[in-house]
Amino acid sequence: MVLALVLVGLASAASGAATICSVQDILVDPAFRKAGAGRALLEAVKKRCEHLRQLVLITDNQSGQRAFCQGLGFTEGPDIRPEPARVFAQFR
């Protein structure tokens, strides 16, 4: 019997282990999108970082990103209450 492993996706996060976890990548093979792979990856990161005060995820502006993030409990910077959060990024 031959067992074949297929990489469906990956998540990358960085943390100083004190207050903030920054999710840097959630990448899913297009063939497995809309099947829960991205959600499962992000839930695994959230569980590992549940003791931290902030979980930060910065994405590009592709359609579906906002709905995906909000569906996982994230709030976009200007929508955070009681006052908006500032999110800064620099792309080169």
C-alpha cells in the first residue's frame, strides 16, 4: 500500500509569548478552499495562543477575506469598539 500525503494548507504565526500573537500566513490550496481547511488552521493557532491578550491577522483585500475573518471572531480595526484600533502595515 502506498500512502500519499497532500499538503492542504499551512498557517504561520509569531509571538513573543507575552501578549500578542501575529498570524502571518494562512495559505490553503485552492482545491480545498471553502471546505473548512482555513478555519481549522486558524482555530489551531487561536487555541495555541488563547492565553494571549491579542491575536492579530493582517490580510490582503481579496474578496471574501473580511467575511472569513469576521466568521472566526475577528473585528476589522475601524470597527473595534469601544474605540477603533489602529492597524499599521508597510508593504514593500
